[in-house]
Amino acid sequence: MVMHMKDRLLAGLRSAATDERGNATEYIVIAGIGVAVFGAAIVAWNNGLSDYLEGVLTDLTSL
């Protein structure tokens, strides 16, 4: 009986290790990296836009 339970447990662990249906960790990490890169790009774009608009405003006020 103990050997049968051991064999079933090992078979279950083996199938869980090779099954990729429930393994979403890689996708979560990739999505997190994508969100971080996208956020950094938005911040950089906003900084460039604010610098440009500040220059335009300085030019207009100096007229």
C-alpha cells in the first residue's frame, strides 16, 4: 500500500513538473517588465514634451 501511494505521489509530482498549463509566472514577469518599460517611456516623453512647451512659452513671452 505504501509503495502504491509513493508511486502515485511521484507520478503526480512528475506530471505537475512537466505540465505548463498553470505556469503563468513567466508571463507575469514579462508583463511586469513591459509595463515598467512602457512607464519609463511615457515619463521620458512627458519630460521632453514639457521641456519643449516651456521653450515655446519662453519664446512667446519674450516677444
